[in-house]
Amino acid sequence: MHARTTVIHGDPESVDEGIAYVRDEVMPRMRAMDGCVGLSMLADRESGHCIVTTSWADEAALRASEDGVRELAERTVQTLGGRPELEEWEIAAMHRVHEPHPATACRVTWLRSDPSSVDRAVDAVRLSLMPKLEDLPGFCSVSVMVRRADGLTVAAVSYDTREDLEKASEGAREFREEFAPTMGIQAQDTAAFEVAIAHLRVPETI
């Protein structure tokens, strides 16, 4: 499966309005497009940083949706402010204990490796991180997306509450700063969000 993310660094005061617009206006139109599986939205109310992700059944559906998605992204920005950055991904892994719910907390980590080593980065998350996540209080789900040509991997881990996310922060730090570098993987950035909309509907792949 494939995904498209729209990253927006918007106005913190407009986040609630932006969430409502994406939920009430964008999501119905997206889900009416051929091949669209679902949509999720992550939001940081303090910074205005938001990520809207749409999932697609295959690459053909992703390509066919480009014009419509760009129009909706531009309208979303009119609500949130900022400028949209659209990125396309392959969904490499998805595992969930249960579906996230609104107000679930999510930590997103951006990883970079040599393009030939992207599968190694995915395996590092699947084989080394995922088993540890299963035992953590409040763990909901983990997804991994890749852009192989660029050597980019993004892992998003959701928890029931922000408190659960904070309790797991030491393990996340160890993965980023200690384990990943031993495999030639560098953590570029990490950020915590509220799961404002949780309807991505990607099937289990683990």
C-alpha cells in the first residue's frame, strides 16, 4: 500500500479549526476517491505542526489522486496557515493492538540510511522495536513508511495517552541514539503529536 502525507507548519490558534475542516470537508471527499483507504491527522497544538496522511490501495490510485489532493491541501492551508509539503511513501509495515482514538498520543521518528539499506531500517523497527512496544502500557499501534530512493524511513508509534508516550520516551531515545546508529541508521528528527483524526484503515502487515 502507499500513502501521501501533507505536512503543514500552521498557526497554533487555527489548529482546532483545521482539524474540523479536515474531518468534515476533506475526509469525505478523500474517501470518495477511487483507491483511497483512509485518512489520519496528527496535530501539535502548541506549534501548529500538523500532518495529514492518506492511505491508498496501490501506486496507481496514489498517482490518480494527485490533482484532487493538491487542491484539498491548499484549502486546508487556508484554514491552518503555513505552506503544504506533500510527500509520497510506501507503507512498509503496520501493527496495531487496537485502533487509536481521538486524543491518542503519537511519536513520529524520521530516519535516514543509505537507500540500499532501507529494508534494514524497516527490519530494525520490526524486529528490535516492535517486540518491546508490545509490553508497554498504553501501546496502540506502530506504522512504518519508506521512500526508498531517498533512504528515508518514518516510524509512528501511538499510545493511549500522552502520559503513556512520556513513559516510553527512554526506550525511544535508546532506539534513536544507541541502537539505530549501530546499523547505519541516523535519526533525523522526532516529534510528539495528538492523534486528531484516526481513520487511516491500513491493514495489518506484520
